[in-house]
Amino acid sequence: MGNIHRDIKWPWAAVWGRGLAPVVLFALSIEITREVISGDGPAIALDQWVLSHVSWFHCAFLTAAMAFITNLGSRIVVWATTGILAIVLLFKKKYASAVFLMAVVTGAWFLEGFLKDAIQRQRPFILGVTAMGHARGWSYPSAHATLSVALYGAMAYLGAGFLASRAWKKALWGCALGLAVLIALSRVYLQVHHPSDVVAGLAIGLLWLMLCIAVAGHVAKRWSVKR
């Protein structure tokens, strides 16, 4: 069990250490959710402005690139990647790491699904915006954003445990979170999500990832003491 929780330093370790990051993410998620339910507020105004101007950036090359990027956060890719990695970890007898990975992704999937059914926000193209991609179901929060930050963040956490250099750990975290942000942006570019959908999805997914890391660290420490 001890292998799951290495001395991993987050790029914002000082903020995380004070517990400020989870508070900010939680407050952001609550505020955006409140505005989405009420249909009024700065986030809603920003949604309307962005969706009315995002077409300025549309071009064949960028649309093709965004279509490829968005697929990296699809449920099929996320679950296939999670399943393959879990099998590899189990084969290598990294049981705790496999459980951690499954818990992070499954929990993120449950959270976004619960919120979608509870809030039932219409997608932009239902409200008159021309979609550049395909999507179905409710809009808030973005499943692509929530699941991608959970999966790729969990992969970075597990992978960083095998890196000795702090710089490489930061680079790995940067790549993982950067990919999640790109996937989130692709959903807005393709006009299948409101900007607030993806911001909330990233916040919720990252908050859940932080909680799982904290629990994993606590369990690992207690396990090592008992051993």
C-alpha cells in the first residue's frame, strides 16, 4: 500500500498545504451551479458572450484538431484507458494503485452523472447555437472535463511516484492538467458545451481527485504504521 503515496509535490504545493485550493474549487463549483440553476449571473453572461464569439476562431485545421482532442476525454477512451491501466497494475501486483485509479474515475463519473440528472441543463445547440461536434444528454457539468482531469490527474499522481526529479514531476502534472484543459476548451470550441459547464467540470473533477489523493495518503500512512 505504501507505493501509492510517494512524496509527490504538486505545482501549487504551498496552496494545497494550506487547504486553500480545495476551498476555492468547492466555492467555484457551488457558485457556478447556483448561477446555472437560477439562469442569471456573471457565469451565464460569460457563456452567452463566448458562444456568440467562438465562431470567429473556426477554421478547418483547428476544427479537426479540436475534434481529435475532444475524443481523448470521451467516455469510451476514458473507460478503456482506465480498464487497461487497472489490468496492468493488477498484473504487476500494484493492487492499491489499481483501486485508487478506479475509485478516482468511477467517483468522477458518478458525480457528473448525478449533477447532470439533477440540474438538467440544455446544451448550447438545443438553445440555438450551431454545434460543430456531436453530443447527447444534459450539458452541466461537462463529462469530458470532469473525467479527463480525474483520469489524467490520477495517471500523473501514480506516474510521479516513479520520478526522482521534482522538475519532472511538475512537468508530468503540467502535461496532465494541460491536456484536461485542452479537452475542456475543445468542448466549447465545438459548441457542445457552455463555458461554465467545462469550468465546473474541471473544478469538480480536480476537487474529487484531491480528495482521493488525501484519502490515499492517509490510508497509506496508517497502513505503514500498522506494518
